[in-house]
Amino acid sequence: MFRSGNLKQRIVIDIATAERMGYVTDVEINEISGRIESIIINKHSGFLSSLFGFGERSIPWESIVVMGREFVLVKTFDFNEKCLKN
């Protein structure tokens, strides 16, 4: 069985840029299907930032490429950067 608590505090890394994006702080679950929709990461660690939601970012579950014991590797899509290249 997998528990959402096992995800917390894993480091999230973008595989395209090798950027350390932050830490997993929470998950969003679809109330109807019960599936995980996305993970919530917090760019800033600390009590106040997690309490007030500073620097939170939602990463869709489909963007997760690999989930290890300490790391979550994701493939993000930057819409603005993609449009500038075309």
C-alpha cells in the first residue's frame, strides 16, 4: 500500500533542466475518482512558507517520470518558452 505521507519531503527535480524545483508538501486528489491529480511542491522550506503557502506550485501527476525513495523526477512544460522558440 502506498501512503501520501511517503511522498512528503522528497526532492522534485526537472529532468529537462536538472533544476531542483523544491520539496513535495502535499497531493491533490480527485474527489470522485480517488486518483492523485497532482503533487504540490514548495520552493521554500520552512514553517512559515508551508503554513501560508508561499512559493507553492502544482505539478500534474502525468508529468512524473520516475519516483524514487528520495527524489521525484518530473518533465515540465514551459508554455512561454515553447512559444518563443516557434
